[in-house]
Amino acid sequence: MSKVVCLGEIMLRLAPNGYYRFFQNDQMQATFGGGEANVAVSLANYGQDVSYVTKLPAHAIGQAAVNSLRAFGVDTSDIVRGGERVGIYYLEKGASQRGSVCIYDRAHSSIQTAKRCDFDWEKIFEGADWFHFTGITPALGGELVDICLDACKAAKAKGIKISCDLNYRGKLWTREQAREAMSKLCEYVDVCISNEEDAKDMFGIEAENTDIYGGKLDKNGYKSVAKQLMDRFSFEKVAITLRTSISASDNNWAGMLYDGKEYCFSKEYKLHIVDRVGGGDSFGGGLIYALRNGKDTQQAIEFAVAASALKHSIEGDFNRVSVSEVEKLAGGDGSGRVQR
């Protein structure tokens, strides 16, 4: 079976227990996560061959990050070892009208100090048919825009499909920096994943008649966003996640997939959230799985949204669900009844 290659930063996640605020008590849960790593774990759980590429220090914390991926069957043989630290993010989970808070401590992490010569893309892409990255990775600075560009060029030369989740992060770079870098990278992308904010922040493309804070989403506005993205970059497909945020605890969740001919909207799920971090990544993992396994446009968006809906019920960054669980929900069984 051909494999998927994911490139990005895996970070140490430190979070208070449950819904405690920072240092409400003296304990924090230590786990790992990060955009592309979350996608890789989803795909491994769906039985896909997947390789994760990053740079991590050769000490115990770096090895723990490697081991967290190996535990799910992710291939870590192309991870480069070196540098001094693993990036950290602190998460305080929100509830009701109190939003979640993320504080990043990732400056000078190993992946930020990576060099273009660290990665042999010819070797890394042996046996691959899909490459995935997000807009977070080039935003990390150093040589990472060029590293992502090298990867995209090598993948395209081999006929490998490329997906990118735009994932604009204002704490990492400006809109102008993002637009310049991502405009170059998106020329190589086949499948673009976005949400109601990323397209606007990166490319000035905005959904009309939509208020993400007031709970108003207009489907025609998102059709326009998808078409504008496809027209600008000649993507094969554009996927957009549709989140109506009622509170930190309750969201409505859906998605749209545009293939240049038809706009397919998924069913909408009413979510009572346990942990929303990694929700978008689980959507990406579900979409890649569905497209690689021959699902049509409607089936693909239903699978991706169902996978992500389930992730919102699971603690931690990683989506710990199987294909059968996702297909059960996508098929209409969202009762949550005990399985005996």
C-alpha cells in the first residue's frame, strides 16, 4: 500500500485536569499533539500507512514525542534528530461562555531550527502517494517556508497528491507574510482545507452574510469562498469546515466539499464538546482517508465531518476512532447508546 507523508511540528501539550483554570491546582496532564501529527494519527487509526516528518531533540522528551506516534503505528523513521527543545503549548479548556486559552512556548524548538539539508525528500517520498502539511509549519520561521516549498516541488515531481490546511495563526506571522508564503505554496496544492476565517486572513476572501460569533452561516457565502480559492490556485478540491459556535461547550458542526462541479454539504452535528483541539485536524485526516479510498464527493465530506464530530468527544489532540465508528455516525447513528 502507498503511504501518506505528513510534515510539521509535534508539541508537548500541558493542560490542567478537566476544566480547571491554569494552576487552579498543582497538576497538569502531559500529552503530545500538533496539526500534522494529529492527521497522521487519524490515518494510522484508519489502517493507512503514514509517515511523519519533523525534527526533534535527541533527549528523553524528544523520544517521548516519537514514542507517542509509534504507539499508533505511525512511521517515525524519517524524523530528524537534533536541536535542543520540543515546542510546548499550554491549554486551558473552556466551558460554557468561557473560551479555551492556548499559550505557546515554541520559540527555538528543533523544527524551527531545521535546515533544508536535513530532509532528503527523494527518500522520504519513496512509496508515497499523498503529502500533507498545514499553514502552521511555514509560519514557524527559519528555513521552513523553503523546506515546505522543497517538499511540495519534490512531491509534485513524483505525481504525489498534496493537501494543505491553511490554518492561519496570527501569533506566528502577519497576514502579509502568510499571503506571500502561502501563495507560493498553494500553487502546488491539490486539496485545500480551510475554515470561515483562514481564507479571509490569508487571501482576503470572505464569506458574505456570515457572522461566526452570532451563529449565522450562509451556505452561498461559502460556495463563493470555495470557488474563489479554486479559481485563484486551480485546486482540484476545496473543503471548508462550518462551525457555529454557540458557546465553548456547544457548537454546530458541518462541512462543504467543492470539486469544481458540485458543492456538497454534510449533515450538521450538534456537539457538546469535551475537547475541541485537533477537531480541524481530524477533519483533514478523515478527508484524506476518504479521498484516498475512492469515496465520492458527498461520501468524503460526510466521513470527514463525522470523524471530526467524534474527535470533539475525546480528550487530547489525537482522534482515537476507527473507520467503523466514523461510518456508523456518518450513516446516521448518532444516538450515543451503550454498545454491548
